[in-house]
Amino acid sequence: MKSSLFADDPEDAEHSPAERAAAASRSTWVSVGVNLALTITQVLVGVLAKSQGLVADGVHSLSDLVADFVVLLAGHHSKKDADADHPYGHQRFETAASLVLGMLLLAVGIGMLWSAARKLEAPETIATVHIVALWVAGGALIAKELLFRYMLSVAKRVKSSMLVANAWHARSDAASSLVVGIGIIGNLAGYPILDPIAALIVGFMVTRMGWGFSWDALHDLMDRAVDEQEVQAIRATLLETPGVSGVHDVRTRKMGDMIVVDAHIEVDATISVEAGHDIAVVARQRVMQRHRVLNLMTHVDPWSRPDLDHAAAAR
């Protein structure tokens, strides 16, 4: 999912860390308002209307609300400049936030599974749901789907995996509201057991998504490389640099939504050290302008032209 959203794009250079942080803050505060309203409404109506599914959906909205504040905290720290303790900056606060979001989803999902399973063990305790629960579930579905589309558009525009995680968190709540609505309809149609079954399905959905985000973030924190398409794009930019005859050993690692790159570039063996250094500087500048690269460390290797007598040239 991330690779398709964050494939190399010339527009990447248009968004500074400050712009990305501002966009994250705006969209997250919108999410805070929506999730606060939904949490209060869903839990309150769920309890009064005797719908376990709607209460579970409200708890999910509450987890979204907590997640929003985690994102705001991470966004505040990730936009800090590099310092002596963090020479590459603080971008990995975003990755850490994605890990927290994933673990939060995982915990909420497991809690939903446990609660629904307990209810299914005693089906005689399942009450008939009031129809108002259905209207609330429908309203929550619309609100969450609109929030998802808004947040994902912002995330794609500023290339933020943290915002993608939070957007899909909203989409999971939209999907859960749909399932809860179906369960409530079944309950009202004379099949009370469908309400806790809906809560069980929501629990599985949330648990699966939480595991996925946690696993991805954990790998990113362990210096996972970017996808091969982006590596090849960086390699192509290096090869297009005047004076660069070859490129090898290109290695990448993620630093939040940015990339740290190491590469060996080959230059004519007969030129001076200063000239080789200048070529490396230009190559670095070109890569950092065209790609979401935080830093490029180059190693200059000599390249021997097959049509030149290098021994004679050295004399």
C-alpha cells in the first residue's frame, strides 16, 4: 500500500517538513472533532439502545481519538531540526507513531473479540436493539468514510505514512459501522445474535489492521529499504549526473517518510580528486531535489575508460 502511495514523484520536493507537519496537524484536528462526537454518541446510544455492536464501534471511535493525539504528538516532534543527538532529524517519530497506532488497533480488536465471544456464549442475554441504534450506525458510517477520504487525500499529497495509518484507521471504523449496521438490522428482524456477531467481525477487522501497521512500522524502525522502483529511480538520477560513469551498491533505509541513501559512483580515473568531489556534490544535490531523500552519502570510485591508456595519462 505504501509503495503505491509514495512512488517517486517530482512533487515530493515541493513539501517541506514544516508544510507536511502543518497538513498533518490540520487533518488530525478535523479527525479529533469527528471522533469525539462519534465516541460520545455511539457509546451513549449503544448503551441505551442495548446494542453491543454500536458500543464496540464507539470504543473503536475512542481508539481513533486517542490515536489522533498520538499523531499530533509525533507530528510536533518529527518537525524538529536535526541536533547533536539526532543528526538525521526526528522523522522516525512518525514511524514510532505508526507503531503505536498499530498496537492500539491490535489491543482494541482483541478486546472486541473477547467481549463478543463472551456474549455469544450466553445468547439468551442478548436483548432486542432499539431502531435508533441503526440511525446512529448509518450516520457514523457516512462520517467515517468522508473523514477517511479527506485524510487519505492529505496523506498522499504530503507523502506521510503516519497520516496514511491514521486515515486507514478511520476507514476501519467506517467498515465496522457498516458491519454493525447490518448486525442491528438482523437483530431488529428477529435474529438478536447478529448484533454480537457483528461486534465479533469488527474485532477481527480491527485486529488484522492493527497487526499490519505494527509489523510494517517495526520493519521500518529496523532500517528497511524502500521498494526497488524507488531505488531504481534514485540510481537513474545519479547516472544522469554529468561526470558519473557508473553507479553500484545503492543502499537505502527509511527515516520516517524520508530516505537515507548510500551509493558508490564511478568517475573518470584520470581527473583530480577535487573534480571527483565536485561531481559527487552535484549528484547528491540532484538526488535530494528530485526524491524524498534526507541525505545521500556518496563514495567515489575510479572508472577506467577502455579506450584510454591510463598508465600514459598518469605520466
